[in-house]
Amino acid sequence: MGVSVWRTPSFLFIIMGLFIVAIMYAVYVIARFYDSVEVLVISESAVIIIILSIGNIIIQSVEQIARANKIKSEFVTIASHQLKTPLSQMNWELEILLSKYKSGLTEKQLEIIKIIQRSHETMARLVNDLLDVARIDQGRFVLNKEKVNLLEIIDMIVEENSILAKASNVKISVIKPEKIPEITADKKRIGVAIDNLVSNAVKYIDKKGVVEIKVEADGKNINVYVKDNGVGIQEDQQDKVFQKFFRSDNAVKYQTEGTGLGLYISKNIIEQSGGKMDFKSIEGVGSDFWFSLPIS
Ligand code: ADP
């Protein structure tokens, strides 16, 4: 956390509490034996000095933790930015290799290039997610708001996820009205949030399954539900779902790939757009993630 255990605020608060109880008892004992105002004033002053001293250490520790967090966040930003350039170059070189020399490559060589491309995509996504997390933590996560039609975004995302869904034996169905009112939001970022919910729903289905996306407008908000009959999330871990880097134990068993950053970023996107995101889940039965966004 940036400070040693004995300087953490929670530890210091316990010590301060114990001190106060001990000193109050001592004052009580002293007051019983010495009927003197001076003794009482001196003991009360001692209590105040001790409380102020421990309070001061607590403030310093909190400042040190805040400084350490800031440095950590800045380190993530710098490291991720530095990784962006070689990653773009790698992608560029692979594109050239495929466009210019594809005909001269063997099946095996093409297969290897595809594997490198997939690894590149995973790394690029991780770097982008880390940059977004650092921006959120530093209060620099800016949304470019415009008029958005959620139905168009959802159609595009279903299309993009259909290949993975087909390969995983998952059927995606969409229940939506013909038309919905527009919302004011960052089109790209809202797309990221919806894609995360849909791709998670597909990803965390163990065998064959169904993902149901439902869109409805209730006059004030547009509500989007993404329901699956997948592995679900254990009840005792559900309060951590929107925390950074959280991955449930059962999800790790089924899906080794994942960073635990998607939902943290998605919830931030929805909340910064004026909406809400939450979920219900039963282990072994499935999950129902939803968000609502205000109509413009
Ligand atoms: P990632 O999927 O990369 O691990 P996310 O932030 O998107 O990260 O999700 C965090 C965790 O929440 C996942 O690792 C998984 O444990 C759980 N989770 C999210 N969506 C679902 C879902 N539809 N079904 C079951 N578990 C889920």
C-alpha cells in the first residue's frame, strides 16, 4: 500500500482507541485517589496530546498512501504508452508481411502469423484497458458525447460476437423494439461497455448456451439486459465483481484468459454517462447484467 503495516490508518485507529480507553481508565483511577483539579487537567492534556500525535501520524500515512497510488498510476500510464509504439509497429509489419508476401508463405508460416496477430490483439487490448484504468483513477477519463442510437451499436456488437458465439455453441438472441429514443453518450465507449457484457456472457458459458439481450425504453431511461445461462458467480464473491482485476474462482476454471478490467471500465463508462450498471447471478444457473442510460 506504500506504508508499513504499523503505519496503516486502520492499525493506528485501533491503537488510538486502546490508548483512549487506557487513559480514560487511568484518569478515572487518578481522580478517585487524588481530588485535585491540576492532576485532572494534566491527565486530560496528556489524552489530547496523544490523540493529536496519533492523528498526525494517520494523516501522514494517508498522504503517503495517496502519493504511492499516484506514482503507481503514473507508472502504469508511462509503461502502457511506451508499449503502444512497438505494438503498433508490430501490427504494421504483420500487415505488410501478409499483403506483400502472402503468396510466398507456406500454410504453416501463415498459421504462425495468425497466432502472432492474435497475441498482438490481446496485448493491445490489455494496454488500452490499463490506460483506461489509469485515466479513470486519475480522473482523466473523458467521454466524447454525441447523439447515439443504442440499437445500431447493439446490432454491430452482436454481429462482431457471432463468430465466437458460433464457435462456442452459443446462440445470441435480441429482443428489442422497432425504434428507441436517442441518448447522449460516447458512441465508442458505450460500444466497449456493451461488448464487454456480451462477450463475457458468451465467454462464461461452459458448454452449449443462450445469451439473451433485451432492450427497452421506460420513458426516462433505456434499459439493456444481457442474460446468460452460463457458469454464474459465487454468492460470496459477488460484491467484488466491479472491482479492478477481479476474476471469480469458477470463471478462472473455465476461462484462463481475462484481466478482470472489463467490468470496472464498463461500469465507469455507464456511470460517467449518467447511468447505472448492476447484475444478478446464481452460480451454475447464469448471470443477468444490466445497465440503464437516461434518454437525452
Ligand atoms: P475478465 O472477463 O477479463 O476476467 P471482467 O471485468 O469483464 O474481466 O469480468 C470480471 C469477472 O466477473 C470475470 O472474470 C468473471 O469472474 C465475472 N463475470 C463477468 N461476467 C460474467 C458472466 N456473464 N458470467 C459469469 N461470470 C462473469
